[in-house]
Amino acid sequence: MTKEKTLAILGLGGSLQEFFSDSLQYHPRIDTYLNCDEIWSLNKGIRYLPGDQFFILDDLVGEARKSSSYHQAITECDKPIITSILDADVLDLFPRNILIEYPLHYVLLHYGRYFYSQSDLDNISDEDAVKIATTKNYDSEYKKIVNYSIHVGAYLHNSIPMMLAYAGFEGFTKIYLFGVDYTYPGMPANVGEAGRSNCEYWIGLLRGMGVKVIVSSDSTLLDAREGVHFYGYGKRQPVINHQSLTESLMIQQRQREKEKND
């Protein structure tokens, strides 16, 4: 059995407290994130959060100009920093940092290759997809890979979605999200940080690919703090658990067998 490759992503929202409060217990409820293969955080979290690498996807030149203290915090970071633009201006400002350019084209092609392979093209690696897509005379089959890359992957409008996309590209099979909150309890639904729908899109996409994405139980993301409930049932919510689903599955199978025999 292949070992899971696990990751904890630490955002800066309120549900981040679950990461810290749970780690202080004798018997943490989240018994695996403490042993995650990697921890990632972003932006101002570079000042105080643990992390194997950090993501600052806004232009580092612009970020440095906004705040001298933030500039200093970035300069003092000895962990890799993933960023969007890595040019001479950035390198001049941060000559001692470990800076890595976000591999946008490779990430997009990873998802284009995956979803196209589900229907038409089997056993093509990310490396082969890149080579094919960058040649001048690639045929129509490989144009479809590029089309899938754009159609499926070109929805990256916020840092956390870009981190999730990169995590899938890097082969993580289990991802914990803490502090990833775009709206907060008591706030009107139309008030909050932009990007929630983008983040939930990538959670659904990764789950569809078989990646386990676990959202903090105290987060508003995916309405996690509201618990399991279904529209239309009101106060008469159905019981959904292992037993009820197993019973429904057995009933469906018996119905199908009956239909075949009739």
C-alpha cells in the first residue's frame, strides 16, 4: 500500500486556532497533522507560523514597498518562498532568500493531462505533456490537453487555491486546511474576503481526483462549522452514516438484480 503524502496548509483566519489548540492536548483529535510530511503557510504568516515553505504570490517588489517590517521579515526567512514573479528586481531585493517561481504552466498541464487521460489519452506523464505542448507541430490530440489545462485549471484567483493546485501537482494525497476562512460567523453573506468560491472549486476538484482534503471543523469554508445537513429537509434531516448508506446500497443492488432477472 502506498504511503500517504500529507500536508497541512495554514491560512491566517480564525479557524487556525484549531491547529494550535489541538496540538496542546495530550491526545490530539487530529492525530496525523502533527506528523505531516510538510507544513505550508503564506504571506504575513512568515513572521510567526511554522512552515517548511511559504507562499507570497503577490509581487514581492510591491510587497516590500508597502512595509519595511514585512520586507525585513521576508529577508530573514530561511525557508523556501514560492512567488509568482521572479525577475532581476525581485532577486536584487532578496539576494539571500531561497526563492522559487510558481510553476504555473506545469501546474496547469498537470490537471489538463489528468482530466484528458480520464477520457481519451492514457499513460501520458506530466513531462511528456509539457514536451508535446511546447513543440510547434503538436497534433490535435495534444491541443486537447492544452484546452483541458485552460478549461479545468485556469481558475486561480487567490493564494490558497494556487497552493492547493500546487499541492496536487506535488503529489500530496491528504491535505489539512486550517485558518482558511473567507467569511466569518455573524458577518453578512455578501461580506468577506474574495476567493471562497475559487478555494471550494479546487477542494472539489482535488477530492474528485482522490485527494483527501480535510477542512477545519470550525471553518466557514464548505460550511464545515454547520455540520452535515441537506437542503429541503429542514428540521427533519435524514440520518446519513455508514449504516444508512450501506443499507441503501444493498437495497439498490437487490433492485438491480431483480430488474436483470425480470
